[in-house]
Amino acid sequence: MMNSTKINYIELPARSLEATKRFFQQAFSWEFVDYGPEYSAIQNAGLDGGFYQSDLVAQTSTGSALVVLYTKDLEQSLKSVEDAGGKVIKPIFDFPGGRRFQFTCPSGNEYAVWSE
């Protein structure tokens, strides 16, 4: 029986679905399944979810939750984000438990990547 208290899906806004999908495919090898012109489901990302067409953005400065990705190679992930067109908004820094950086994707949403 599924535990009903686990997070199992997340939906995020995207100003440009196509640019957002290209970015995450290039930077992190995520895959997508389109469900019409305004929604695309995320696959191969560790947690299921999707992007929906919207002019809104998810940023911590406006009270949004922060989606945090894990990597074994933080420097390579930072390079992948930059090479794919992401904007690093907080360079690599230490925090209790590891190191991380924060970035925005082409749609303006804020994310973090961390490693031990």
C-alpha cells in the first residue's frame, strides 16, 4: 500500500516549455512526455513531475519552495548548467552537510544542486 504522506509529484511553471525542456535535457539528461501544448511530464529526474505553461516563476525570493538536485560531481554539474544556458545565481558554497550552488533555468525558476 502506498504511503500517502510521501511527496511523489511536483509541478513547476515554465515561461517556455521548449527552452526549459532543452535546458534540462542537455544539463541533466532528463526526458519528457508532452501532454498537449501546455504541459510536459518530467522523467528520469529522481522524482516525477511536470512543467506547465505559465508566466509565473518559482523563486525563493517570492516564497517558493526550492527544488534541490543531488550530484556526485558538483563542479561538473555547474559546468553543465552553464553550458546548457542556465544562470548561476549563487556560486558553489559550503553549508552544513555539503556544498551547493543555485541557478535559474531559461524560464526563470530557481534550483539548487548539492553534493557531500
